[in-house]
Amino acid sequence: MHDTNTNLPGNPNNDNNSDSNDNVYRASLNKKKTIIKNGAIGHLPSELLEFVNNDTYSLLIKGKPGTGKTTLALTLMDNLNYDSNYFYISTRLSIRQLLYFYPWTTKFTLNTESNIEYKFEDARLDEPESLFERITNQLMDVKSPIIIIDTWDAIALFMDRESRLNNERVLQIWRERAGAKLIFLTESSDLTLLDSIVDGVITLRQELKKSHTHRELFFNKLRGISIDCPKYYFSLHNGLFFALDSASGLNLMEKFKNNEPKHDGFYIKEKTIDSQNNNDKPYQSLNTVLNETINSSNLTTMEFDSRMPNELILSLLFKPLFSWIESGKPISISNFEWNFYSVLKKFLLFFASPKLTNDLLLNEKFDLFEIYKDYIVSNEQYNSHEESHGNLDEFEASISKTISDALKKTGKKPNHDSVLNIIDGNNTNHLFSNLKFIDSLKKNANIHNLIVIKKNRFPKKDYNNINNNNNPLLSEGNYFKIVFEGKNIMLKSINPSKGIYGAYIENNGLFVGWYPLT
């Protein structure tokens, strides 16, 4: 069958914690640089990519049927950073089935370079002795082959214990002499001699949840490689193996320090990863979903795990925010206790000129506390809705003037008569418990409000049972939760319910992308 479907730093609300927090999320600078093959499909953990850069190795991939072993092996084969002689032995699928379920593998079978051999063998009816002989012949006759055995069970289960142990030792010796890469797939969860003599062992697991399939990759060992993140969540969406990135690699500020600024112009071109695949159903990028949500809604709430440092939060938000700025529309930062404005400005200055950044990034232009105070006073003093509506009219007029002034500075025509107002939800939580105040924000068509919450405002015991009465934002507008899952980060769309996505660094290394977890 086809394989388908922390202690982390303390609360970083205090900026004095930023240095210690950042150290936890930074990837090791002394780590050997991993070379990623251009145009490769899927997305693999950095430790695994570093491991397969070795000249020779043996790798055991373990997992029950359907956990993604074949998908991982084929994705790994495509990500190897060199052309070589591939020998894929399939004991479960015919070559026709393999090409049907994984259409992108035609790049191997259609290769015509004379010095490279891509070979897929249908070994479903082969005797174990004959199959073992094919493998040893490849090791003896072909220079530096890459051999994938899918699965080793088809050979090992038909040997007595002594023969199996001896043959596994022999393969390791011949693999070293030939400078080969030898990858075994097995459905057995038992700890055997093979586990101890191979260089790397990976275990794949899955659990069916209410809304998606929970998939996990575990590194049991990778000889010679420092394992920073022993567990990764991954997706098999559209037949691709796609692992999330560790939170330590998602801090864009670290990436920007090692790259030249792009003030001369940088334009986001949205393209789905599945465009590399001949698949009829590419997924819609979550950044595209977020852009559409922010543009079409007056109220969007994004709730972040309180353990996330400020720079990490901005990294996760940055692509849709940059898209907004790129379109010539201003962003206003309102009522923040922490340095959201200064960090976002640093991010934007990497891509945009100082003039454009200063013109379109506005700080504290809308004082929500003052608006709320006037709103309450007018209601209490006059007990009149007319007076409060007049106050809101003034609020709308001030917004329109701010937008117009910002666009004039950039020389743009005020055809984008809207502003993205980003609000610190922790600092203003008492305002958003008032439905009338929320309605006043939603009524203004020119302002799109993005509320950023850095911690859960409810006790953990009640968190999963929050109803709309004690958290109005859950029912008013769009609501997203961004949470840690181990050392990975996931986004859960609560309202509307649009599934679960995982965070990864895009190939250009400059933006955080989101991939659907299915």
C-alpha cells in the first residue's frame, strides 16, 4: 500500500529576558554547513541532511505500515546533493504503482545521462537469496551506489537468525569498501543487531487525532551528528515528506545578520511547494490564507505561546506583514508594552528602504485607551448612544486622516484607504472583553485590526473549555493559536476552522512558511 497519510525559556514579556531566550532558539553556529540540493522536493530535518552529506553510511528507517517510510526514502533520494547510481528495490509496490503514487519520481526513470544509472527493481516475487545477490552485486560492481531496500523484512524474515546476522554484517563491510549509501526500510519495531551496526536509525510514528493525523519522526541515532531536535513533526500531504523546522531555526533576525540587505527591491512571489510536483491539487499557502484573512477582516486575533521570544513571534508574522507593506499600505503599532515596533522595523529595513519603512510603519497613532476612556465617559455622563456614536465618528475621521497622510509621504495615490492596526492583546485585554468596543473597531471599514496575544489569558484547566461568553474574540472575527509542539511550532485555525499548519524556513531562508499537516 502507499504510505499516506520543555522546558523553554520563561515568559519573555520582559525585554531583559531576550538574550537568554534567544540563546535557546539559536542553531549552533559551529555546526557543519548543510548543503541543500536546489529544486529538491519535500523538506527534511537539518540533522538528516547533514548526515546524508557523509561519503558513506547505512540508515535504518523503521515504522508501521502507512507511517511514511517509502515517502521518506524517495524524498531523501531526491534531496541527495549529488548525482549517483541509484538502485531502489521495491518488495511491496510495482514500478507502475510507484510512479502513480509518486509522480515526481519520473525524473529518475526518464534520466538519460550516460554516466548515471537510476534503477527501480520490482522484487515482489524474488526469492530472498536472489534479492540478496542483487544487492551484493551492486556493491561490488557499481561505484558509490545508493541502494534503498524497501523493505528489508522481505529478505530477513525468510532467513534463519544466524544467516540474517551474518548477512547484515557482510553488507556493512561491503558498503564501506564500495563507498555506498545503504538505506533499509523495516516494519519491525524490535531492537535487532541491525539497529546497532547501522550508522543511523529513524523511527516514524503516527496517531489519528480528531482533525488530522499526528505524525512524528524520531532520531534514535545519527552517528557523528549532533542531534539538536530529536523529534520532528511531519506531513505526507500530496505524497511528499515534509518535516517542520525546529524553533531554533525560525528566528529570522539570525538569518538577516548573515545576508546582505535587499533595499534595491524584493517582491514576494507566492508559489506552492507542490508546484514542483505534477499534482492536480496543490495546497494554498497559509501565508496566502493569512493575507486574505487580514485583508478581508476587520478583526483577526493571533494567540502565541507565552514562551516564545519577541523576535520569534515577529518571524512567524513577518511574511504577511511584509506583504501588506509591499502593497503600499501602512501598518500602525498600538499600545504595545514590549518592543514590537522596533523589532518589526529592523526586519523591514532588511528589505525596504529607510524612507519607505518610516513612511509606512506608524507607531502609536491610535491610542485605544484614550478612545475607550472617551467612549465610557460619554456613555456614563450622557447615557446617550448618540454621543458615543459621535465619538466613534471622530475616531473614524482620525483614522482616515492618518492613512491619507501616510500615503502622501510615499507618493502613492490613496487608493489603498486602509491601515493594518496591530494591537497588544495582553496590554489591552480589558478593552476586548467589551463587546461594544469590539463592535466599534469592526464597524470601521478602513482599519484592519490584528490582535497579538503573547500568553493564555485563562487558567490552563479552563483553556480547552473556553466559551464565547468569557472570550468574545473567539467568536468575533478570526482566531488563530500558535503553539509549541515539542521543539516545532504549529498554527491552529480556531475560527474559522481551517486545519493545522506547521512552521518551516522557506528555501530562500528569509521567510517562515506554513505547511498543512494531514
